Amino acid sequence: MIGAIPFLFSSIVFGLAAGISPGPLLTLVISETLKYNKKEGFKVAIAPLVTDVPIVLITIFILTKLSNFNSILGVISILGAIFLTYLAYESITFKGINLDLQKLKPQSLKKGVIANFLNPHPYIFWFTIGAPTILKASRVNMLSVVFFYCWIIWKSYRLKDNHSFDSRKIKGFSKK
């Protein structure tokens, strides 16, 4: 049990950093919250709960089996840049708020999952810090792995969810 404590502290620090770091996912949380409501921002905030499991499994596999993964990160970065360009274009060409938002399906979770899969940050984190730490923790005991992974995901999600504020409380912003 004592061997798991360093991994718990590491996960607290890394989870806090992941949760407050600005990036496409945090921007999407705020954007979806303002466009629709807090529930849609929440859906984007939980995207890492969906996307990080396969990312972690892939990075652990690659780190234990392969040595050169730069081309994979390059492809993910290019796809991420294309998706971010699309999101930027969508934001720039925004013509105002559609007064009949009930007809639009926000698809916030889908946007969050796509943004997180195409964001190079989770891959870089899990390749450079997360997966090596999980491999080291697995040599201590499985409880260390569980502490490390679950706490990082939980803190990252909770901090991003805190950014999905209620747009009705913003002065001058109302949906009629």
C-alpha cells in the first residue's frame, strides 16, 4: 500500500495539470456550454472518459512493443490540425445564435470525442508520462496503477466540468 502513495501524488499533480490546461477540449467545453447549455458542456467534459482508455491501451502496447512512434504522432497531429481548422472556421463564420435551438442536435459528446482523439496532447502525455508511469506502477502493485489512472481521469474531468458554467447566468447573454 505504501508503494502506491507516490503514484497517487503523481496522479493528483498530473490530473490537475490536465484539467486546467487550455486547449481544444476546454475551448469546446466553453463553446458548447454557451451555444446550448451546461449539459452539453458536461458531455464534452466527459469525452476523455471515453477516449483515454483506448489511448492508454495503445500507448502501453506501443511502448512495450515498438520503439519508434514519431510517425503515428505526426499523423494524429495533422488530423488534429485539420479538425481544429474546421472548428476555427465554424467559429469565425458564426452568424449569430439560432433562435430555434431545439431543432439542432448539438452532438457535443461526439464533438468532444473527435476533438480529444485528434488532439495530440493526450497522446503526448500518455506516451511520455502516463504510460511509463503506469508500467512502473505495475511493478509495485495493481492498486498503484488503479490509483494513478483513475485519479488522473477523475481530476481532469472534474476540472473541465467546472468550466461548463450556466450561460444563463452571464450578464447580457440570454436565449430567447
